Amino acid sequence: MSNVILVWSVSIAQLMLVLAMACHAWRLLRGPRAQDRVLCLDAMYVAAMLLVLTVGIRTGSTLYFEAALVIALLGFVSTVALAKFLMRGEVIE
């Protein structure tokens, strides 16, 4: 019984994350300012990381958890670099 609940809840979570990523993609294309687009990219990498984590939960493989960690690290660094670029116009001083 608990296996069925886990499969259903992970499936619903994956569906919701895909819908969230579709909303973020729409905002990325429609966003009026660059700051909106950077915020949208930040939310998209978080949703992508969570989607990879749910695939890892479903399959039981630890490789997906390591991939999610890499996505989180690269997403954080890219968000900081884009924010610094928007504030000062250059990333490296």
C-alpha cells in the first residue's frame, strides 16, 4: 500500500514541477525586464533540480541525487554571476 502511495505522490509532484517549469518558461519569454528573466531562470533551475530528485526517488538510483547537487551548484553560481552583471555591467572586476 505504501509503495502505491509513493508512486502516485511522486508522479503528481513530477507533473506539478513540469507545469511550474512551463509557467517559468512563459515568464522567461514574456518578462519585461532582465531582472524578471534572471529570477525566472533561478526558479527554473530549482524546479529542474527537484524534477531530477523526484526521478531519483522513483528509480532509487543515487546518480540522480549527485546530478541534482551539480545542478544546484551551477545554478547558484550562474544566478550570482547574472545578478552581478546586472548590477555592475561586468562579472569579473
